[in-house]
Amino acid sequence: MTEATPIERYLARLGSALRGPRATKRDLLVEARDALVDATQAYTSQGPDREVGERRAVAEFGDLETIASAYQAELGLTQARRTSL
């Protein structure tokens, strides 16, 4: 069994921290993954190996608690919209 990558670990922790509509949560996690993969590719094009690139991308993306809080606010808005409809 292979060990999870830094991006996979970050996204798993982020996903566990979020509560709200599944589709919106999934979309936010896909968006985060895409941003992290793009950043990793930019770093690895400059020479570091993939592991180093992923660690840098995760560090640049932001503190998990801060990102989870921002994403949770988005999930809350989505839920509020659904409830009001």
C-alpha cells in the first residue's frame, strides 16, 4: 500500500473538517486539489522533486484551519440558500 501524498493528506483533513452540502463540499475539494496540483507542477518545473513540490504547494495554499473556516463559510451560505428556497 502506498503512502498518501502531502496533497492527499491535506485534502483528507480539509474534507473531514467541513460540514455541509455534499456537492458543494466536493466542488470545493476539487477546486483545492486543482490549485494544489497546479502549484506543484509550477514548483517541480523549477527542479524540486514531486514530494518537495507538493509540500511547498500545501504550505503556500494556507493553514488548514484558515482554509477550512473560509470553505465552511461558503458551505454555510450554500445551505442557507437551499433552506430559504
